Amino acid sequence: MPVYSFNALLGSFLVVVIICIDYLLKYNTDAVQREIFISCLIMTLLAITCDFIHHMLAGQGGQTIQTALYIVNTLYYVFQVGMMYATVVFLDYISYKNMKRLKIIIIIVAAINLVHIAALLLNLRWGFYFFFTNRNEFMYGDKYFIRLLISYLPFILNIIDLLLSYKNISVYHINLIFIILILSSAGSTISFIANNTSLFWICSASCLLALYFFIMHTETQFDVLTGVGNRRLFYEFIDRLNKQSGEQSWSIAMLDIDDFRYINSAYGHTEGDNALRNVADTIKGCIRDSDLVVRYGNDEFILAVQSEYDIEKLIARIQQAIYDQNEKSVRAYKLRLSYGYGVFVTHSAQNINDVLVHIEKLICSQKNAKRRNGDRSVE
């Protein structure tokens, strides 16, 4: 094996191992994202391992060596293509965060990979993808273009998806997808022309590193305790709305847990954390995929909903869900919420902070009204 090929394989392998170890040691709020990305990492490591074994065995004589080469290269193409399609699934999921869409994408990807695996098994008999000479030198088969088509299909799918729905994807996601597409395409093309996979794995490791940086960036936008967005995500969301052309109207609501300090003091901070998670889960169960929920402060949650939807009905649905839980006595205490809402219009004289100040005044007025009515459970 040439020294540069060995260095490229070893360097790429170590980069992916470091990413994998560091990622596994970190807490991640999105279990689905975690599973998909770990799948990408594992299949990459397995593919690099198979490629390394291929380079070590290629050119050595003997039928046993040839059999091992066929097995190793078949597994290599299974893991390599699997890694590329897992990346497609990952990019689609982080762009849309839509579980129904994700399930459809996974079914399509699984079907394509099964067809590819079947073709690779047939190749063991007829050698139309690749074969080995009597000296156990690797050679492309006359139908190798089919494998190339299957390999490049993820990039084609991503490009088509971008063209059809670029307005629904953030600029940050679009830039990330283009970086991945450029690196992967360049690595695959040059590796095929030069008949050497060294550059492919360097580009693949760079792609995974870019994805990992993206994950680390997005993790700073989510509240570790509740799994919903945090204040940073809310302001980035507002900033993204303001950068879009055309006027948009969004209903902004703030929900505040009544007497949260009492829950912490009477039942302990662990139970207080449970109360926050409970409220966050209840809100998530009531909103749509297009809605945004963040934990804005200690016991305050913010909802952002497009104005054509009835924010009052949504809040009533959340309040009813909390009331039903209280009636079932699922907790030793009763949860109650105070709320206020307003309208934020992009490209207008009123900024988001003005809207939030107005909403906070409404919440204070609501809490004062509760106290006047004899409700002592309101902070």
C-alpha cells in the first residue's frame, strides 16, 4: 500500500473515531438525530476498515486471498453506500424535523440499499460491478456505472429536494448541504478517475466533521432539561424571519408556571425539574410541526405560531391538558399556568422586545387578577 494511501486511511479513521467518542460522551437532546449520526459514523468506520484490508490483500496470490477480497470489497460497497444514504437521511431530518417525512425517506433509502446489496451478491457470481484478476488485482466490471448511479443518487435526491423546497429550509441548512454535496461529489469523482479511495475518505471525514460542528452548534440552541428550544434559538428564529422578504405575522405567547418557587421549596428541585419537563412535553403534544416552543426563562415558555392559526384555541388546549393531568392527580401538586400573547409583524416599527414587554405586562395583570380572586398559589 502506498504511504499516502495508508496515511489518508489512518488519518480519516482516527478523525471519525475521535468524533464518535466525543459525540457518545455528550448529552444529546434529540435521540433520533443521535441514532442517525451514529449510524453514519459506524458505517464509515466499517467501510474504511474494509478498504484498508483490501489494500493490504490486493496483489497477493492465492484463491483464499481472492475469496477474502471479494467478501471485503462487497462489504466495503455495502457500508460505503449505506454511509452516503445515512447522510442523506441525516440532512433531511435536520432540515425538516418531520417524523412522517423521515419514515418515508428511511423506507426509500432501505429499499435502494436492499437492491444494491442484491446486485452486489449477484456480482460475486458474474463480476459485472468489479472482479479480481488471477493476480488478485482489482478491476471494474462493465456494469460498474450502475453502482456509480446508486452511489450518486443521494446527491441527486438532495439537489432535487433543495430546488423544490429551498424556501422552507434555513440558509444555514442549505449551506451545510451544499458543503456536504461538494465534498462528497469531489471525493467520489476524483477517487474513481484515479482509481484510489484516499481522497474519498479525506472528503468523507471532512463531511462528518462539518456535520458534527453543525450538531454542536444546534445543541447550544436547545434547553438540556426540557428538550425544547432555548432563548438563543428564539432570537435566531426571529432574526431569520426578519431577513425573509415580505411581511409575516406571528402570534407570540408566553406561558408562566404559577407558584413554581413553591414547588421547588416544598417538593425539591428535582420535582421542580419534573414540572418543567411536564409542561414542556404537554406543550409539544399540543402544537404543530410549524410552531416553535422555547424555554425562555426559569419557568417561562414562549410559543411562536403563524397568525392565521388561533393562538387562543392552542393555549386553551394546553390549559385543558394540564387541567386533565391535575384531575387525575398525576402529581402531588397542581400545575397552573398564566399567559399572555401578542402579535409580531416582521419589517414593522415594533420589534420583538416591544412585543415581549407587552406580553409580560399581560401576565402580571393576569396573576394580579388571580390574587384578587383569592388564589394564593400565584407568584
